[in-house]
Amino acid sequence: MFKVQVNKLNLWYGNFQALKDVNTAFREKKITAVIGPSGCGKSTLLRVFNRMNDMIDGVRTSGEVLIDGINVITSLTDLVSLRKKVGMVFQRPNPFPLSIYENIVFGERIHAGIATREKLDQVVEESLKSVLLWDELKDKLHKPALRLSLEQKQRLCIARLIAVKPDVLLMDEPCSTLDPQATMRIEELMRELKNNYTIIIVTHNMQQAARVSDDAGFMLLGELIEFGNTEAIFTAPKDKRTEDYITGRYG
């Protein structure tokens, strides 16, 4: 079953066309990796799904992005509801300069309004357990989040998203600032999370894409060149441009 479907998607930054007639579909509760050289449109595609590109002057789009069958790139889309449904993890962890506890309940306060302390405590515990941080942080909930390690900050940012119960998790180079051990643990977390979430990850790390994803797409100069099962993409690509990128001939 497809969670996200993209039909004839084009996007321009002013006169520059960053996405060109992209057509694809992302399976529900699977991890999909989008790979390709810098500047090929990977992150732009990712930010279409929760309309983050709208914050840039001169952006315009055409085509469709259907999430659960509803086109989200129309003027009728409620962006607050969309970004609750489609959460995003960035390249560099960005916890708020608040306590660990207040980071987790931040979205709950915005989206759910007034909640009891008991309800908030439950949200914090469930969210931290889901990212395997509860045992480490349960006695430090009122300590500043900015004191955490890079890996803990990234997990906390994921927990902050999970607290508002999204359907889709977007991850833009989530391990690029982490060491190999921390990267391995975040990848293990992704595999756990896909039981409950549809995950779309942008990565320059082809080994990571091969390790964690079920499906993969290769982008080049704003076009989606090839998309399919990850093993097939990496072992028997159909397009020579995909093969050249994967084998390191360019990019």
C-alpha cells in the first residue's frame, strides 16, 4: 500500500527548475532512501512533502503530492495539520533551548492545547521509550536538552516528532554529523520505527541507503532517474547513470 504518491511534480526556485516531472510512490511502513549527488534535488523533494519549501521566496510547484490520497500542494492545505502528520528530522540536531521534558511536550502543547500533567508525563515516557532514550534520561528530564550528546540530541528530535503521532517521518541526512557507532545506533532505531511509520530518508551515504532502506530512488539534476527495490537498484540498476553513480564513476 502506498502512503505517498507523487505525480508529475515540478518545482521552481524563481527561474531555476529544481524538480522535473517527478513520478513515484512510497510504500507505507517502509524505509525509502533518496540518493544522488549534491544539488540534485533530493532535499527539495523531501521538503515538498511537508511544504517546507514554501518558506523560500519565489517557489512554485505543479503536479500532485498525495498523502493518503489527498493532494497536499494546494492552497487548501492546512500546513499545521500537514506538519503534524509529516514530521522532519534535520541534518544537524536542533533541540530547543529548553529542558528535555519541555522539548518532548512542545508539540503536544501546540496541537492538543491544555493537557494534564499526567497526560504530558505519559507522552514524554512513551516518546523517549520509542527512541530508546527513556532509561538514559528518565532521571534527567528537567536538565537542558542542549547538554546531550549529538546522538542523544538527534534521538530527542525524533522523539519530539513522535510525541505528536505523525504518519510520515522525513529524515534529511540524519547521521551526517554522527560518528560511525552513533550512526549504527540511529540506523537500528530507523528499523524499529518503520514498524509504525513511513520513513523517507535523504542520504549521501550509499552504504547507509543499502543497509537500511527497502526501496531507493536515484536523482540527478532534478530528475528521478530510477526508483525501485533497494537491492535491485544497487545490484542491477536499469539506467547507466544510476550504475555510474553507485560504482563511483561520478558524483
